[in-house]
Amino acid sequence: MPQDNTVPPSPAGASSETVHRTRRMNIRHTDRLLTKAEMLLSNRGQNESSQQDTLAVIADLIHAATHDVLTGLPTRGVLLSRLESELTQAGSADERVAVLFVDLDNFKLVNDSLGHDSGDELLCEVAKRISDCVDDGESGIVSRIGGDEFIILFPHAIRGSEDVLASKILAAVTEPVKIAAREIVTSASIGVASCALGSQSAEQLLRDADTALYAAKARGRNCMVRFNHELHARAVRRMQIESDLRVALLEKQVYVHYQPQVSLVTGQLVGVEALARWQHPEYGMVSPAEFIPIAEDSRLIGELGRQVLRSACLQLAAWSAALPERPLSMTVNVSPRQLGDPDFIAEVQAIVEQTGIRLSSLCLELTESALTNSATEVLKTLNQLHQMGIYVAIDDFGTEYSSLARLRDLPIEVLKIDRSFIDGLGTEPGDTAIVSSILSLAFATGKHVIAEGIERVEQALALRSMGCGVAQGFLFSAPVDATFIMPMLDKPLWEAPMNWGVQAAAVAPDTLTRRAHRTFIEEFLDHIGVPMGLKAGDTP
């Protein structure tokens, strides 16, 4: 066989430049093989030597067609063929055929920050590490099926040995790797599925491993999850929820409830938060915590968000017309996907014009994690909303790793304190200090604050003592149908007990302590460069 027909070796462990060059070599090598095969096959009178050349070229073409051009690993088709064969083999009662579905965590960040060549280099190194784990006394095959996904066929698993292999792979992948003169630490999520010989098809086993991988991602990544029937039932329900949610949005079955936001000074209702609700015909009331992430993943969140925003603005217009002397604010949750939609601003403007609400009465709410990872398009949209006069709020503030300098630069007017900090007010000194610090930050930067999840009187008293103006929670009202809101406007929803000053002093910082917090924030904001006019005590 001619030497130049040899397929170049896998570039695992090579530099970015070598990876790029080798990939080009592999592609050119395949092109040369195709040209040579066409030439040899077109020669009618072949002698024995040319026939052998033809067979050699065909063999190399088969190899090129069945192996990944980047890593040199077998393709999905090869793995499926081998898996189907293994499932029909005879074996001992203890033996099982296992499949491990491996997906790198946050691989896109490497491509986005270091470039695709660096991403390819990382993929080659990961492929080598996984292959070393499988070749280390294990009988199996590793395949790259695209992107940053790998599948390992482990055909002779006994007594959980596939779990041991998964743990070995997790440990190997997390070892640091040097790429583009930088040390990168990555991780992987692994879904594991296994079955007795002949009990499942290849596609079923791969589907189960994929389901387990999805669960590993949801569990926090950098872990292994084994498939079980509960995961399957969850996957079936999720698929059903997604399908039925499409119908529900087409038929306008999703409706809105409103949770009152109350002034802690007067006890009066000053605003509401619009919350999507869905009564499923089979499952009953489906929690937003379940169907909203499904809407996000399936890209139904755009239509869901539009329907909720339109319903909320129509309702606010009705209340404003009935009681023009009682201005209310309306808070509506929006998704980063909505903000990234180029038509979003036009949709908001159209809804505002159709309903006739005041722009300043509308507040659009994003989670802190969404703002932390915001793309340029999202930030541009936030600035446009700000210029229109619409308020923007950060939900669950304090639960993510926001940069204070970033908070300073974002067009954010409202901070919503997460309920996880509210729970410990009056009993957990740490929670009290965190809430006090968030309030101090808000005072210093001229932002409004809404506290969420108020359920006990002592929480409301502590917040009022610290200077928090507005709160929402079951102490005042659960989310309710729009018809319940009008009667709530007639009288205060909450009144502080007569001896509230004594109680508040026992659970919250006094005026001097609050001032100390604000002084600290002033000094810190000096360090990060906040304009002088936005410091505590100044008028924003």
C-alpha cells in the first residue's frame, strides 16, 4: 500500500496550530483519495497492481468516512452498528451492555473566548483522555457524535463497572489543560444507561443515556446520572407539557394572577406583579417553575411572554380607568430570549399604545443570572427600555455573583431582594446583615427596592425598620385573580402593631447601624467610581 495513503494521526494533545493544520490535511487527504479512486476505477484494463491500489484507496476512503476528521474517533454510524451487534451477542447473566453519553460543560465559553481552534484543541485532548480511560483495561469504543458530545459503548459491564468508568472519565476530564498559553479547567456531564443483552434496541439505549445526561445537566453539571424509570417518566411528562403548552398558547389558555405589592409605611397596595398560570387538562395546575423553563428551552417563551405582557397591560389600563386617582405599578417578568428578539421593543411599544398605560407604571423584571450573562443585544434593549421610561428590575437580587461595577452601569432602577434572605430576618444575623447591605447599596445608588416572600410580621417590621419601602408576600396576599384587586384598594392590606418600634429594635439595626452600613457603601462606591451624585443621602 502506498505510504501517502496513510490517514494522518489524531492531533490529540497537539497545539491549536497543529490541530488546524491536521484538520486541513485530513480534508485534503480525503480529496486526494477520491480523485485517485475515480482515476483508478475509470481505467478499464487494470492489472493486478492497479487493482490492489484501487482496493487500498477504497479502504482508506472507508476509514475516512467512518472516523471523525478532527479527533480520529469512530463516527456515530460505526458506534450504532457495533452497539446493535453487541446487543444480539450471547453472554453471561451478569453481563450488561452500557452506554455513556458525555457532554462537556460550558464548552461554548472556550470557543467564544479563545476561538474555535482552541476549542478544537480542547476537544482533541478530551477525546484522548476519554480513550485512555476506556483503553485502560476496558473493552469498549469511544465515538464523537458532533460538537462536544461523545458516546462510549461499554459492552461487558458487570456489577456497576460502567459507573466506575464514568467516575474515571469525570476525573480525567477535570484535569487542567494548557491551551493558547492559558490553563483551562473544564468538566463534563455524563448520562449512563445499561440493559441486559437483547432486551433493548440500540436507539432505545442511546435515548435512555441521553435522558440521563439531561438530568445530569439539570443537577448542576460535572456529575454522572444513571438512567431509571423515574427519569423516563419525567422525560415523557416534559415532552407532553411542551406539546400541550403549544396548544395552550394557541388557544389562549394561559392566564394571569396578580400578587399585591404593599407599602410598608402606609400598608396600601401600590403595585402588583403579573404571574403566569396554567390549568392543564390532565395534570391540573402546573407550577410556573415547571412550565416556564420548558417554554424557555422550546422557544415558546416569546409567545408566552407576549400574552402575559398584553394581559397585564390591559388589566392595568382597566384599573387606571376605574380609579384614575390611584396610580398602580405593574411588574412583568421577561426572559433574556425576549430581550434578544429584535422585534421586542416594537412589540412593547405596540402594547403600550394599544392599552394606553403610562410607560412609567410598567416595570419589566429579569433574573440576576440573566443579567450577569447578558449579551450585547440584551443590554442594548435594556437601554432602549430605559430611554422609553419603562422601569427595569433585577429579580432574586443577591443570589448570583453580580459585579457591583456592572450593576452601576446597567439601566436598572429596581432591586428585588430574594426570599431566601427574607426567611431568616429576625432570627439569622447573617440574613439580616445581607438585607441591610442590599438596602444600603440601593440607597447609595438611588434605586428602588422590593422585598419578596414576606410571610411573618417580624419580617415586615425588620424591613420597615431598615428603610425598605415596598414588599410582597403571603403576609399581605397570595397571587389572586384580577377581580380581587379592586376591593384591596379600599383599605390598608397591613398595619404595623402598636408596639412595632420596640419589636423592630429587637430584630433590626438601629439608625446608627444603618448609617454605618451606608458609610461603608459610600467608601466602596468611591473605589469603583460611582458618580458623587448617587451616594447615600443625595437625591438621585
